[in-house]
Amino acid sequence: MRALVFKDGLREVDMPIPEITMGQALVRVTLAGICNTDIEVTRGYFAYTGIMGHEFVGVVEDADDPDLIGKRVVGEINVSCGECPTCRGGNPRHCEHVKAMGINGWPGCFADYVVLPECNLHVVPDSVSDHQAVFVEPLAAGVEVMEQVHIRPSDEVVVIGDGKLGLLTAQAIHACGNRVTVLGKHVEKLQIARDLGMDVSLVADFVDTVDVVVDCTGNPSGMETAMAMVRPKGTIVLKSTFKQGAPLNLTPIVRNEVTCVGSRCGPFPPALRLLETGAIVTEPLIEAIYPAHQMEAAFERACTRGSLKVLIDFTCSQGSGEVGAGKMERLHF
Ligand SMILES: [Zn+2]
Ligand SMILES: [Zn+2]
């Protein structure tokens, strides 16, 4: 199978199709998405070598559970032991021995096939297309904000960051009826949020304060920006991960009695439901779709500043990649 491997740089390699053991499923990947975390991994965010990637949709080719075979699925990225006190306490995502697909100790999905425990898989409803389903993992991360923080209907919310995660997280909160303002640095990307009915502003132009600030900048400066915008007794939710931190004076957090919440992966079922109901729009977030034999080029494209979601299509062996509607670029090979 084809795979994009990170080891002293990124390389497309040919390797054997993996084998499954008890309780696992072999999934034939149809579409995969490149995430900022993948880029951070190649910059040393985690000491990881192996197949990259953690956002995918695919079809189960082999599994212990015969009912799963042939099903179109998405997969949660965290592989837990199921036995440690944290797992037994109901927090498998924070398992003491946790592995994360394409990030930490578990082969990723930028390959024709990926193996995951069956319990990580969620069947995709027929009405949700591959182009939507490939966004379930990052959308679930957006939904996690509501899982962790009680955002009252009257709360005003700011999402800092007009990138992939910011636009998904903002949509998830907006779908709950809140007034959401998306702050960013790119007029074209802010326009996507505006078209979906949200307020938008350039970061530098925003002088208001709000109840809840969600940092999706992917940047150490996001926390400082968030501190300047949160009301006393308000909440800051941090969703950015990066290798290099920055010094920060946390006094405003103390003075204003601000609650800070770290937020990472989220629940897949509500994310799938939001896609099924059409409450979340994904097409405008697709920057480009590359065929699988152009994975290195796809990654390079995803690394360009301000890039939205770059997808890898594994269904085309050679030739032109499948494309959908929206503002995405059509790529022909
Ligand atoms: Zn991701
Ligand atoms: Zn565990």
C-alpha cells in the first residue's frame, strides 16, 4: 500500500498492508484530511516516526465483528488500554498508556489502509458524504468546547482564529444559537464565517470583551489575545497545540478570576449528527484535493500559510482527483 511516512523528513513509501489482531478493524481509507497537528508533528511536536495522519473516512475491509465489514466509518484517534485507572474511570482519551493515530505510537491514516480498534470506529450515515465525514475528527474537537464549558444561550462568544479548526468550532457553537464572532487575519477566510451568519472582525480591530473566548490560533500568542478579550469571571478555552511556547504574564487571569480550560479531542456522535442535519458546512473549508500519489505535494500545500483543509483522495489510483463544489481548487493530474 501507499503511505506517507515521517522519518527524517516526509516520504511516500510502499509498504505491506497491516494485519489486524483481536478486536481490530482494517479500514480502506477513501479520503483523508491534513491537520495543523500533522504539520506540528513534522516540526517535532511529538517524537513520532511512522505513517502520518489522523483524519479519515474509509470502508471496513476486515474486522472481528462481521457487522462492521463493508461499513463506511470514521475513527477516533486515541487508542487506550481499557485497563488503567483513568480508562476505568471513564476517561479513555486520557489513558495512561494512550496512543494516538499518526501522532504518538500508532500508525496513521495517510495510507491505503489503517488499523484501529473496532471500538474507535463510528459508522457514517448514508446522507453524510465523504467530503463531510472527513471533517468529523476536527469538528468533534470543536464540539468538545460545549462538552467542557457551559456556554449559556445569552453568552457572547469569540473564536480567535479563522483557520480550519476555528471555522469548525465557531460553527459548532453558532449552531447552538449563540452570538459568535470569529476573529482572524484573513479577509477571505473571515468571509466564510460571515456567509454562515456569524460576526467577523480582524483581530486588531476588535476592542470588545465577551463571556467566552476560544483560542484556535494554533499560536502561542493566542492566549495573550484571549486574555485581553475575556470579561471578568469569563472563560478562555485553549485549543492550540504547538511545540514552542512563549513567556506570558498570567496576572489578568488572577485579577479577573478567569477560568481557563484546555480542550483537545471531542465526541464523534454529536459531530456526525451536526453534519447529518446540515448545521455544519464543510465545502468552503476545502482548499484542495490531491490524489494519493501526490501526498507529498498535498502536505506541502497544507503547510503554506493560511491554507484551509487539504484532502488526500485514495480512491483514484492515477489521473484526476475527484472534486466537489465550493471554492476548492480543481486539481488535474
Ligand atoms: Zn486533526
Ligand atoms: Zn488506559
